[in-house]
Amino acid sequence: MTPTRKRRLSIALFILLGMGAATSLLLYALGDNLLYFQSPSDVLSNDIQTGQRFRLGGMVQPGSVQRDPDTLAVSFVVTDYQQSITVNYQGILPDLFREGQGVITNGALTSDGEFAAREVLAKHDEKYMPPEITDALERANPTGTAGGQR
Amino acid sequence: MAISSTNQTSWWKRCKTWFHRWGSPAWFYRVSGRLIPWLWCGFFLLAIPGLIWGLFIAPPDYLQGNSYRIIFIHVPSAWQSMLIFAIMAVLALIGIVWRIRVAETLAMCCAPIGAAFTVITLATGSLWGKPTWGTYWQWDGRMTSELVLLFLYLGVIGLHQAIDEPRRAARAAGLLALVGVVNLPIIHYSVEWWTTLHQGTTVSLMGESSIDPSMLWPLLLMVLAVKLYFGANLLTRTRNALLVQDRDKNWVREMVSST
Amino acid sequence: MNFAWLSGPHAAYILPSYGIALAVCLYVALAPVWSGNRQRQQIKALHQHQD
């Protein structure tokens, strides 16, 4: 390689390295602000004030969904298998909202320690399976929900 | 010892000459012209079965039902949008260091195709998000960094067009492409570094994929098809650009008068 | 073959997805073919003018 090319190559790599370092520092500094949602454990350990908007994410605890028969009000427990928070919501739930599946809710804590959600989104996991296979898995292991957990 | 070293040198030399030939616009134009029909053939041979398999033969997903069929276009174009940026950056680096005009031109012709795949990724992902998550768009790490990728592509295209002198334009825009590669690991690892609405990686090269084979095969067909589409498209665009750049050269004179 | 989803609710998301993808791919593939032919004609005309 000629000296000019060597110099150009090292300048290009230096720019790339500098840019990479700057970006990593930026991402490091932003830290938790880049989290799209927080788990119940995060919420309970971070001492979030009531009324402060944030997103709470986790699994819908099986058997915890209670629907009001007359209104669209619904309550369920969001859990990360260590801590859990009860969520109250009024509105239409996404089609993929299921017990034992991931969910992300946007809202704020109320004074009674429960979470008042303004928006509920279903979180999908990375598994893609035909129904016959999940049926077979459920037959083999009737207690667990097949493919339900990450 | 002496024999093996001369063998090695001649092998290396042959590689080098072969590589250098691609640096000649006239050679590039001729050989790529012969390659393009084969790339299109391969594309149709993979894409047509891939689409039919993915849309009408693959079983529905146990949870999402049929809406998951969008992944057969979403995932290939998402991967391609990132791969094209990486290819563009490598070609730009070759252009910047060695000043090979064909590499510079190839890099600049990558940008519009990459931008198109990014648009397809964002649009199909949004249309998949509505029935799955219950929203078209959220500012989570994966979606935001893919949107940044689109802006980077648009920046490369814009910078290239803003400078009149074509070679200087290609090098300036190439530098932006080179710097922009820092976004690629962010897109890839966004779902691991941060909590996101977007799910984690389904298909991995190493290790087990969490997708059933009946759905993986059409996906792989589409992934390969999209690569051939990119190849054919990139060569076509680069041939055009080289022809315009060299319009006063003899090889173009002969080429154009013969058609 | 499974055509049932075409009349299901998800068709409203699947069909536009593939529609957008097809339209963008077609445009991106055909645009250089058209402009290439036009440019070749222009270069040819330029050369004839010079000769």
C-alpha cells in the first residue's frame, strides 16, 4: 500500500472509531431513558411518584384478568415473576392480549399502589409456530402454556 | 521453498489482476451486463415459490393467526436494508482509500435501493404492528433506529446530489455512509440492550431459531430472492451511472453505436 | 393451499403490506431501466451531433 493510501485508510478508520466512541458514550449517558418500558421490579425499586407517566411491561399473570360485565373496565396483574402490579384499564384491549403473554401498558401509579393504564399494547415474543405444534406441546405438558414465556 | 513462494505470488497476482479488472468501467459494464439476466432469473425462481409458500401454504401462527405472513416480506427487507448499508460503507471506504471510480459509483447506487428497503421495512412493520401490538408506531429502540437508518440513506443521497463534481460528491457522501455504520449495531442490539416493544431475534445464523421449519423455509427463499434483486438492481444502476460519466470515452462510443 | 385468510380480518394488513412492497420494488427496479434507455439515446444523439 502506498503511503497516501495508508494515510487515507487510517484517517477513515480514525473517524469511524471516533464516531463509534462518541455514540457509545451518548448511549451510555442516556442509559435508562432508552428503555421503552419498565418491569414491576424496576418500578417498585425506583420509587416512582404517583401520577408520573411511564410504561409498565411484563407478563399478564394467568387467572388475574377481571372484566366488568357492564363496562369496558378491566383489571389484570402484570408480573415479571418477582414483583407484580395490578393494572386498571378502561377501553378495548388488543387482539393478542392473553393471559401468560407479554403486555406493555402506558399510564401512572395511583395512590393505592395500582397502575392506571391509558393504553395497553400486546408484546409479541419471537416464536413463530403452527397451531398443531402448540396443541401437541400442550398435550405433552398440560400445566405450562406452550411458547407463552420468553 | 522458492517454488511455493513463486506459486503464491502468481496466485496472489492473478487475484489482484482479476480484482483490478473490475475497477475498469468498460470491463465492469460488459461483464455486469451479462450477469444481470441471470440474477433476475434467480430472483424469480426464488421469489415466486417463496411468496406462494409464505402466503398460501405455510400454516398460520398459533397466536397471531395469519397476520404473521407479513414477516415474509418484512424480515428479508429489514435484513437487506442493513446489509446494503454495510456494503455501501465498505465500497465507500474502498473509494475513499484507493480512489477506484467503480467502487465510488457502486456505493452511491446502493443508497436508493437501501432507502427503498428501509421504507418497505417500516411500512410493513407498521402494518404488522397494528393487529399484533395494537399500534402502528411507537418510539421504541428498534423502530427509532430503523427510522434513523432511513434518514442516513436520505442524507447520503442528498449529499451526493448537492455536490456538483461527481467524484468529490461520491467521496463526501461515502464518508457519511462510513460514519453511519455505527447505527447498524444499534439496530441489531436494540432489542437486547433496552426493553423494546419489538420482540427479540427470531432467526439466528448460529444457534437455534425460534421459528417452525414450515415457516422458516419460505422466509429463507425470500431472503435469498431479495439479495439477488439487490444485485441485479445495483448493477443496472451502476451501469447507467458509468455510461453517463464516461459518455465521451471511446468504449461508450462503441457500446452506444452498436445498439 | 390456504386461501381462507384472504376473507379474514388480517387481509386488511397483509394485502397492503405486500402491495406497498411490490410497488416500491417495481419502481426501484424499473426506474433505472427507463432512465438508462433514455440516457443511451441522449448519448447516441450527442455523438451523432459531434460526428
